[in-house]
Amino acid sequence: MSCLPIQLVSSEDAWNAAKYSRDLLGGLSLFGLAELSTARRMMDAGHYVAGALHRDGYRLLRNGGAPLLQKSWDDWTAEILIRQHGPSRRNTVSPATVDLHVTNHRLAQTRSRYWRASGRGAGHVGSINLGTLICSTAYGAIFNLTHPDSAPMMAMAVSESGTLWIDRASNPGTWDEHSPSPIDSQTTLELLLTYQGWGCAGRFLQDVLQDDAAMSAAVQNYYQRIERGQLACLISDGLPRNLAVVASAYGLL
């Protein structure tokens, strides 16, 4: 395979296989140049991306050696993490990927009625790999940091696609049928409760149920069982039950 600055990965299986593959990105010979570790290349790429996002208020932190760009405003925190994904090859392949995360500091209060202490952080809003934003059918993207175009491509993708996703995920007041929420239905419902109130959240839930008869039946079944005391009003792994839990906790149905 010819050397590429970026490789889009189409499936979860291929994504997991790339953690152990040395052949995904091909090879770019850099003879005559001093060898740089992948960690050093990731930090250099982090500085490049940080320069591109400086005007947006992001600052570069060290996160156990992996570059982390962070921005906090009002109730929100956005993080852009550059991390190694797969084995490196001396001076030919240094594979890295970019994950985006958004948290909200008021969300924990909304979730306090039903959140499991052992679950993910109560303020977690959403996470996504940059590759999915570059191409909606991709599971993720891997950058070969030995390629001279990789850091500029990474910075451009974060600036154009990554920050747009972060802006949309952190603006519940702008969500409507023309500009829908980019995050899952449960978290969308919870953020609407937090910022737009009971009425707006209830209308969103009704729209979700009207669009999917099977989902509606499952949510109603869980809701009735919770209301009768047959099922704990606690978050689980399934979306229908979780929507029913939120609806029961806040009287949305």
C-alpha cells in the first residue's frame, strides 16, 4: 500500500485490528532524518493544532504524554485528544488518531435522580472520533505523523469539522428540525431539560417516539414498569429504558 498521511477506517473490527497492524498506512522512508518517537511526533502535531485553534481559546496540556487541547467556558468543557493508535515503525509510520469530548457541569444535577455511581462521568455529553466527522461512513481516522502533510491535515480537519461538532453539541438552544442535536437522544433530552425546560424536553421526546413505533412501544413498556415499581428508575445500557427512566424521573409522559 502506498504511503498516506491519513487513512479512514470503515468498521469497528478494522479499527481494532489497526491497533496491532504495521501495514495500514504503508511506509514513508525518511532516511537521513533523526528518528523521532511517536510521542514526540504527537506532541509536535499537538502544537500545530493548538496554533490553529489559538483564537478559539484552546490551550495545550500534557495528558500522560498524549497531547490534550482543552477549552472551558460557562458550563462546558471541550477536549481534543491526540493519541497513538497502533504500533509505529522506525521513521516510516507513527499512527495517531484524534478524539473529541464534550462535558457539561450542570448535567450531573439533572442526572442525579437516576444516575448509577459506577457509570461514566455524570457530566459526559458526547465523544466522537475525528474520522467520523471527516466522513460520516467512517468509524475513525488514523494519521501517519511521519508524513509531512499529516499535521496540517489534522489541524484543518479539527478546525473545520471538529470545532463545528463541539459548537453544535454545546448549544442546545439552537437545536431544531433543521439543525438537530449531534449527540444521542438520551443526552439531548437531558440537556433540553437542563437548559430549555420541561416543555421543550417533553416535545422532543414525543417527536422521538412518533418517529419510531418500535421505540415508542419499548419506552412505554419500560415507563409503565418503572411507574408500577417493577423496575428501578436507574440508567442502564439500553436507549429505550433510559428514555423511560428520564421520562419517569421528570414526568415527561
